[in-house]
Amino acid sequence: MTMMRIRGIQKSFAERTILQKVEFDIVEGDRIGLVGNNGAGKTTLANLIYGKETAGRGSIEYCKKSLRIGYLLQSTEYTVNDFLTVIDVNNEDSLYEKTSLLGLDKVKEWDKDRIENLSGGEKLKLSLAKVWSTQPDVLILDEPTNHLDAKGMEWLIKELNEFSGAVIIISHDRYFLDQTVTQIIELEDGQSSVYRGNYTFYRQEKKKRRSAQLHQYEQQQKYKEQVEQQISTLDNWSSNAHKQSTKQGRDYGLKEFHRSKAKKLDKQVKSKMKRLQNELEKNKVEKPKDEEKVHFHFEDSGKRGKRIVEAKTITKSFGDRVLFSNSSFYLKYGERFGVIGDNGCGKTTFIRALVGEEHLSSGVLWKSESLKIGYLSQDVSDLCEEKTALEVLGLTERNQISYARTILANIGLTEAKIKKPIKTLSLGERTRVKLVQMLLHDVDLLILDEPTNHLDLASRESLERTLEEFKGTILVVSHDIYFLEKMCDKLLVFENQVIKRVETGFKEFKEKKENPQSMDKRKLEEELLLLQNQINTLMGKICMVNKESSEFEQMDGELTELLQRKKILTKW
């Protein structure tokens, strides 16, 4: 059953045309992924479908009476009062059932103070539960996985699979799109293109279509060049014939011959030109647009000492609410960590403590004195909306401004964009501005809190390539499983109110957790042997060091951790 028909949609803001020819149907049971670069008009189209905005031209026809549309806005669109209203609803049982399934406990008891300290993931889950409790016919989800933990992701995928209505998902999360959608609608240059398949199919099919279009374009260009060459040759012959027909001393018959020949050639030229124009008008193939390539570039200031961060029995609580306690671990230069855990477990709070924006309740968080940290927070609302991108960067020297302009251009922010107030930029464009703030400084430790939120696919892939080249330490808080698995080979896991260091990537960690007995015996024996060699080497060195020195303390701590690791592995 067709639920909505969207035809010839056009939408402009001031002099800028966002959408100019968007057409597709929404059928009951559809799972549509809406993709496109930042600023392509995805959220604008969602607002038009929802009825929040009106189109300049075209129509959106509702084929079912009293069609209920549930719309999950991006998290930054909600306020504290919105969340208070969400909790104070008539249909409490349905809402609280959803929040419980999402891992939010005792929501009905939350007060304003609790809501003001919601994590990004808790805000998203509360909004999701509210949208779902309205029992919509059509669901519009705008970046639903931003901030969502593994438990929330699994719940959402399961609910979408069981949902009988139609779903439109705006997302750049490749893993999530592959798990949920059956068709992709791409917005590019204001027009819509439909791909019948998931995200992986869309990427493959788009490459095929582009290759086919490029081949057709090249064949057309060859044909055009051949005809133009023929026209040029005929034109030269015609000019020559005209000259011969006007030469003095020639008899009348010979002049008439050349004049007649010139007229015939002129007709042939006009005929070929008209035929070429008609052919191009009827079957013109445009040159396919090159895929957007965004370039990031990080500088690092050279290798530091082995350990750059060390946590000793750290604890953080808010009143009676304990986030983590008695946690000890270390970070070395060049290591890459994914930071994982349920929403509200304290991941962002720990990062704020690491950058000096939050105080721990107890314990010691040691950092190397020479450590330079670059921090990309998940909040894009902290940029002054009235300032331009260049003004936000606060640069004064000409060479710095020139360098910043180059970086801004490389990441897809044009000169026109960087001269406009921040409030006119999309969330993805604001995230790019924050990235530039980091790129302008040499850093040893990159802390990225949900770095792919609001970034389009081209930007995500470019960021991945750049991070692969970065030689410093990386801490990534992300619910983008694809990104996390590709970037990180170690984890900081927040679990049961403890932070622990894990020496594997996310995929292996998840497999071990789901099936602890699945660890390969040979691999276990190799790791135990390696650990024992490290312990023996360290024990030999520690005997030669003064017990009162800081070097002894550091080596003793490392030895304790190695022994603990051996003890854990021996149990498997």
C-alpha cells in the first residue's frame, strides 16, 4: 500500500536552492535510507514530509487518512523542557516500557536536576521511546544512532525489523544502514536517485552507474569531436571554394562551379551542426560529478615517553550515583583505544577529567608534563553562532589565517561558507569547524568524543584515512561500530562501575564476551608465553633499580598489571 507520493519537490532558502527535483513513493513496510553530503537537504526533506515546512513547488500526497508520522529530531534540537514533557505524558506505561528496554531505569522518578545531566545517549533513548510510544504509521529518524550504545543499537534494529509501517532513516552510520534499510535515496545537487538495496549495495551500484555514465560521456565526446572535425574540414573546403569563385581572370563557368560547390559545402556544414545539436539535446550525457574528497591532516610533535597517562584507583560519583570506582589503567604513546560502555556510565565524564574540565572524586589521574591533548567534544552547540568560522578560530597572524583557509577548503568549507555566521552552517559543517580547531595544533593525544556524529560519508572515510597515519595516541568514544573496529585495536571498557584496559579490538572483545570459551587455545598459549617473557625481562630490570626512585614505581606498576593479565588469561 502506497502511503505517500512525493512529486517534483523544490525548496529554496533565500537565493540558495536546496531541493529542485525530488520524487519517490513511500510504501508500507519500506525501509528507506536517506543519504547525501552535509547540506544536501536531508533534514529539509524530512521536515517537508513531516509537515514542519512547506515546499516552494511540487506536492506531497498522503494516500492514507489520518496518517501518523513519528519524527525523531537530531539530539541538539531538544531542550530540558522537552524531556520534562516527554516524561510527563498520559501514555506512561508504553513510554516506561520502552525506556526500560533501552536500559533507562526509574525514568518516572527523574527530576529536573537528573534531566539536566543527561548524557547524549540518554537524551536519544528518551526521545526514541517517546516517538515509538505514539504508534506512528511512518517513522522519520534523523541520525538515530548518534550517542546510542550497543544495547540501544540492538534494540532499535530489532524494533525496526518488527515495525509494520514505513521508515525513513537519515544516517551516515554504514553498519546501521546495512542492518536496517532495503533501499537508499541519495540527494545530490538537489535531485533524488533511488537504489534498491542496503548501503553496501548502494556504494557498489553508484560506482557502476558512475562508470557507465563516464563511458557514455567519453563516447559522446569522441562522437562530438569527430563531427566537429568533419565540420571544420568542410568549413575549410567551403572557404577555399568561395575564394576560388571570386578570383579575377577566371571564366564565368569555372566561377559558377566553385560558387555552387561552396553552397553545397555550406549546406553540409549547417546540416551536420544541426544534427549534432539535436543529438546532444536529445541524448546528452553529462560528465559524472567527481565524488567529494575531503582532506584532513594532523600534525604530531614527535614521540614522547612510553606512558603518557596513568590512572590509579580513580573514582567519580555524583551524590549517591557512582559512575566508576577504584579503576587503574595506563595509556602508552601510539596506542589506539576505543572507549565503550552503556550510556550514562561515565565515558564523557572521564574524558572531561582527562582534559581538566572535571574533578575526580578520588584517585590519581597522572599525565605526562609534556603531553599535548587535542579534544573534539560531541557538543557542536558551544560555537558562538554569531561569529564566522574564521572568527571562531580566533586567528590574528596572516600566515595562520592563510593556513586555516587552506584546511577549511580541504575539508569542504568554501570561502562563501566560512564568511557566514556559524548559525547558518549544518551540524556536520560545524563539526568540521571544530576539527579545524584541533588541526591547527600539534598534539600527542587525540580524544574524539563521537567524532563521526553529523559527518557525512566522504568526511568519515577521509577522517579514517587520516587517523591511520597519525602517530600519537588516540582515544575514541564512538557508537559507530564500523569506525571503532577500523580505528582501534585496544579498548577502555566501562563495565560494572569499573574502567578496565582490554588488549583487543571491539569485534574480538564482543566475541569473547558472548562466548568466553571460544578463544583459540594456541593463541592463548602464545599470549601467555609472550606475557611470561615480558614478566621475566621486567623482573630482571627491576632488581637493578633503586626502590626509592620513580622508575622503580613505574616498573612495579607495569609488573603488577602484567601479572594480573596473566592471572586472567590462565583462567580461560
